[in-house]
Amino acid sequence: MSQVATEQLLKSDSLLTDRVRLVIAVTLAGAKEPMDFRSLLDALNLTKGNLSSHMRKLEEAGIVHIQKEFIDRKPKTTYTLSNKGREELKAYLDTIENFVRAAENL
Amino acid sequence: MSQVATEQLLKSDSLLTDRVRLVIAVTLAGAKEPMDFRSLLDALNLTKGNLSSHMRKLEEAGIVHIQKEFIDRKPKTTYTLSNKGREELKAYLDTIENFVRAAENL
């Protein structure tokens, strides 16, 4: 087992080490356009409270951008992955991939 | 993004979804012989309390076997990954791998 791959995985302090947040980031990364709260809920099958707590953390960390606008006088909030979020996601996916590859060579 | 890969990752209720426990399992899987507490500590760079709490959970779930014996009249405790643990590890590594592969195809 590669010590480096293990240490990388254990040392990462990204918010994306939480698998729910990782899935949120991946879902946003794959979305063709900004997603609203309802679409995220449907895609992820989480409770509102759970999703909203994760989105707040991701926003505070600058991983997710929130856009608020009015459409037909109704407020609409949408989410996108920021550039920082995209980089952090890529880096963490690489970390997991290296780890899994090393683990499967056991 | 594959919905199946995402759901598999989110639905797993394995103790190995915790990355520290995942690394412990991988370390035991790669060990040529049973490991004692000290070697695990050295390999993983955790605190005693943290490692011992994870080992207890892994033992209770039947993922890790504990052997206690006396060597030169001193008690010695060693740990191995059980067959159940090995299967669960393999299954969870496959889950992560499928997820990462789907995520990288975005």
C-alpha cells in the first residue's frame, strides 16, 4: 500500500471528504446549467434540512456560488460549482483515485 | 454522472465509509501478518484514543478480528481483517471506484 496515497487521503481537510458533499459537488459539476434547490433535492434524495445545511457550508467555503434572482416576481435561488470548487473537486477525486488504485494493488 | 454510482455511494451503510476506518482496513488487508496496536499507530499516525475507538467499532461489526496471546508472559493483542471485512472492503472500494470513474467522465 502506498504510504503517500494513504496520507493524502487522511490529511485532506476539504469539505468534500464528506461523501454527501462530494456527491453534491459532482452533481453540480455535471449540470449543464445552475441548479435550483428542488432539482438538487430530487437528484440527491436528501431531506431539505440536510441539503440546506450542506449547501450553507459549501457556500461559506467558496465551493458553491449562489445566485438569487426574480423570475415572474418569484425569488429563485440557483447553485453552481465555483472555480475553486471545481479545482478542489478534481484534486479530491484524484486523491481518492490514487488511494483506490494503491489499495487494489494489495 | 451515473445515478447508480451516486446512489451506491450514498446508500452504503458500511463502517468503511469513514475514511480513517477505510485506511485501517486497507492497511490490515495489506499486512503480511497480524498487526499489533503499536504498528497500526505508527502506520496511521493517529492518536491512541482515536485508533482504539475505531478498532472497537470495527471489531463489533465483525470487520476486524482480535487475537490476544501471551508472549514471554506479556499480553499481546494483534488485529487482522476478517473475511467479512475483506469482502466489505472490496465492495466499498468498488463503489468508490465506480463513483470516481463516473465523476471523471463529466
